[in-house]
Amino acid sequence: MDAWTNLRKILHVDMDAFFASVEQRDDPSLQGIPVVVGGSLNSRSVVSAASYEARKFGIHSAMPMAEVYRRCPHAVLLPVNIPKYRAVSQQIQQIFLTYTPMVEPLSLDEAFLDVTGSLSLFGPAEKIAQLIKRRIQLELNLTASVGLACNKFLAKIASDLRKPDGFVVVQPDRIQEFLDPLSVERIWGVGKKTAEQLHTLNIRTVRDLRNLEQGYLTKLLGVIGSQLYLLARGTDERPVTSDRVVQSIGRETTFANDIADRDLLETVLLKLSVDVGRSARKESLKGKTISLKVRFSDFKTISRSHTLTQASNLDDVIYREVCQLLREVELRQPVRLMGVTLSNLTDKEESQLSLFAELTQDRENLTKVMDLVKEKYGEMSITRAKLL
Ligand SMILES: [Mg+2]
């Protein structure tokens, strides 16, 4: 009996430097040179993806673009082209789906696949992983790194270990051997804060962590502590869920210059609310919870939310709620970033028992007409006075 009997076979497939690789693939003059995909230099945006040539200069995602220029002035900077990456992402998904329906995308460039049920059709999981890698290479001219393990946690760590173009298998009888030397930061849920807490106790590797008792870890870190206890032993029962639903719809914006003026902030909120409302209506979704995120010039970030009694996707409703939330925020400093999110989503029409049902219906109809006009004649055809 081999060590895999009765265990799941989970793949984590992660594209290598995805956005940058797509750009290099589509323009041969970019091959072999540092390419950085992100916002423009004079804005305060950050790196979305860096080619491996750019990484040699210490450039990585989430680094401010200004820092990119300091480290590597000759890097080619390109704007983020989400529609293009999404199209490639769909082609990748199509390849995945020929091997299993159990595909759980995490983002445009990575996904979990449960291939346990595919073995009789396609052969061992190792072979399926290699086939997927080869097809991505041949059909899309891109490379992916793959991790194979008996759960999501281990597969995700494995795919990251030998990038680019890597393939790492975690054998079930060698899980501890695999995990023990890794630094605690590799574990899901260990952010900067938790890592620091652990470091002060001289816990640096998974092996160090595994020597702690469950009760002690839970006392120290709360819920995360008991999760860490299990993860340090390679235990993770979470299933691969293929029908991932949209959890929230959000928009945020970073200002070129910090804003202290409340009126101006409200105007920005209107624009964000309209964007969020329209995306929600496009997907036929309504949400009950509306959240506001505010980042101050010192990077301190707060978020406030309010839950409605009835789900909505109307711009006015979203706008009214976020304005109310903003009024409750003390502006001790100018604001650097603001975001609006609609969550607690539903796609079911709730029965509207309120007296205002008819009124709401009218506003929904009017909003639908406005969306149609905008789609046909462009964004500026109908706009609110406040945005002019
Ligand atoms: Mg990736």
C-alpha cells in the first residue's frame, strides 16, 4: 500500500511572474530584460508584477514604482492590462478543466485543483501535473510552477519552492521532513505581526513551532494559534471548492496628493459608489454590507461598515451609507486612499414588504436605464452634477 492511499491529490498551480511574462511573451523585444508591470511613475502606485530579470534588482510586487526607478532606471515599465491577463487566465482554466471539474481559482494566476477523482482517466497525479505544465508551455508559451500534496496548505507551499517552472511533490510520509526546516513566515496566516511575536520567543522554523503545545499556542495567538498547531503538522482539511462565488465588490483609489477636505472626499466617494453599484448591477448582485476604507497619510488604515436591513445595489444607497460612515471618522490627518466595498452579497430577489418597495423598484428601473445609456454612449453621457 503506498503512502497516498485514501489521501487527496491536490495541485496548486501558480503562473511565474504572470503579468510580466504575458507582456514579454507578446512583445519579443521585452524578453531577457527587466520588465515591471504597475502604475505610472509619477503616481504613487505599486508594482503588480516584475519579470525575473527585474527581480535580480530586488524589485518585487507591492514595491512603490518610485523605488523601482531608483533600483533599476532602465527597467521597462508597463501599465496593468487586466482584460488581457483575464483572457489568458481563462485559457489556463480551460486547460485545468480538461483534467478535473474541481478547480478553485485564487486569483488570475493561481488555482487549486483536486485531481483525486481524475487518476483512473489520466494516470498518476504527477503525470497530470506534468501534462498541465507542458500544455501551458506549448499552448500558451508561459511557464507555471506546480505543487502536489495531499492538501491545499502543503501544495501551495510546494509550488513556491522552485520557481520558476518548478514542480515539487510532497510525499505524505515525508511531510514533517518537508515542513520542519521552513521558516514560520511560510505558513498561511502568519503575517508580519504574528511572525514578530514568534521571533521574540525564538520560534523561527516550523520545527520550533511544532515543539509548542496546542494550549500554549492558542493562549499566545488565539484562533490563529490553534490553526498553526495543525498546519505545523501538515494537517489541513479544507476542500477545494470549485464554485467560488464573488464575496464582495469593491473599488479604491489612491490620491496623487493627500486630501483633507471633506467635500472633496465625498465627491470621491460618489465616484467610487457609482462604480461599485454599477459592477454589482452588471453581475445582478445586491449587498447588505457597505464598507468604507480610509488610509491616512501616515499609512494608518481604518475601515468602517454598516449593514442594511435590505440588500441593495443602488448608487444612492451606497453613497449615502459611505458618507455617513465618513462623517463618523475623525480626520486627524489628510487622506491618502479611500475605498468602498459592497459585501454580504446575494443574487436572489428578496421579497420587498416595505411600503417603499414600489419606490425602490422605480429607482432600480431608472438606474438600469442609466447603465444602458452609459454602456451605449459612454461614461460621460449621463453623470451627476457633483462629479462635473
Ligand atoms: Mg504567480
